[in-house]
Amino acid sequence: MSNKDGNRFAGLFSTARVPHPVEHLAAGAEKNEAGRTTKSTDPTYQRTTLYIPKTLHRQFKSATIDDGQEMSEVMEKLIQQWLESRKNA
């Protein structure tokens, strides 16, 4: 059931993803098979955890797949917009 990486879903959506524009490549950051920087190895990125209702997560994940985006990209944009709105308040 699982592939050699131990994750049976590895690569499932990789062909449907739109390449993320690489604005920078920090020292030590790796590139994946598509030539994109992996966020997990890029020292300019910080992994975080948040809790949202499961139904909201499913809807969000489905919508980002439909749009060809990554969930982290959408969240990054939303957080930037929210921070900007706080400056103007």
C-alpha cells in the first residue's frame, strides 16, 4: 500500500501543482524534483501548527487543490493581508 518513501500519497498531487515562484534561495535550501525550493529545508521559512475544524480543513484543502495552489501559499497571503489591515486600523 505504501511506496518506498513510506507515504502512499507521496506525489499524488505533485503533477497538478503550479510551480511556486522562487524569489530567493537561501544557503542550504534544497530543490525538489520539480526544481522548486523545499520549504522544509529553507531557513527563511518557519513551520507552524494551527487548529481548525476538520470540515473547514477539508473545504480549504479541496479549494486549494482545485485552484492549483498550496495551502501554505494561501495562508501566507491571508496573513500578509491581515497584518496590513491592522496597520490601517
